Amino acid sequence: MDNEKSTINATGTVTPIGNTTNRTDTHNTIDKAADKVQPAADKAATAAHSAVDKIADKVPAAAEKVHSTVEKLAEKVPATTDQLVGKAHDTVEKVSSKASVVSEKLSQKAADLNVAYGRLAETGRSYVRNSPGTSVLVALAAGYAVSKLLGSRRH
């Protein structure tokens, strides 16, 4: 094949782009395909309509079930609310009574402490009146001890 020349001859016809015969054939092919597809589309539409009708028939029944459930819950809510309110009132009463008892006990303890403070103060006054010199020496010793304690903390 090195030395031989090869020639290729093409035979056939070339159809111009604007040829009306080919356009008509194409249109006819499209129309035939549409005629074949149309029955399938009609069947699909009929099936879809049937499914929608079946679902539409079931929706009212489901809606009625939901409605009855909501009504049952609505009937129970006031009773439950009344129970909760009653329990809350009982709890408030219990807490209030316990707080009252604690308050009374604290008031009694405060009165007892005031009495004890009054006795201690009176005992201290009587001691200072009976032995003033000893009281002054004890006060000086206490002051000196406090100053040493506080003075040693500064270093």
C-alpha cells in the first residue's frame, strides 16, 4: 500500500436542510409517536384520578377519628387542671403552715436570746460595780493581747 494510491468514491444523495419532504416526514413521525403515547397518558391520568378519589374517601374518616380524639382530650383537660390546682393549693397550705411554725419557733428563740443577753449584760455590770479595779486590769490585759495579735499580723 505504500506505493499504491487509493481513491475513495462516495455515492449517495445529500438532502438540503430546507427540504419540505423531510420536514413532513418528521412531522408525521412525531404525530405517530404522539398517537402511541396518548393512550398511556390517558391510562395514567385515570389511575391518578382513581387514587385521588380513594384518598379523598378516606380523609373524612381519618379527620373524624382525629376530631373524636381531640374531643376526648379536651374533656380530660379540665379535670386534670382542677386536680393540679387542688394539689397546688394543698401544697401552698402545707408550706404556709410549716413556715408559720418555723416563724413561731424563731420568734421564741429570739426572745430567749434577748433574755439571755440581758442576764449576761446585767451579770457583767454587777461584776464591774463590785470589783472595778479587777475589771480595769482585765480590760487592759485583753486590749494588750489583742494589740499583740493584730500587731504580729502586720509583719
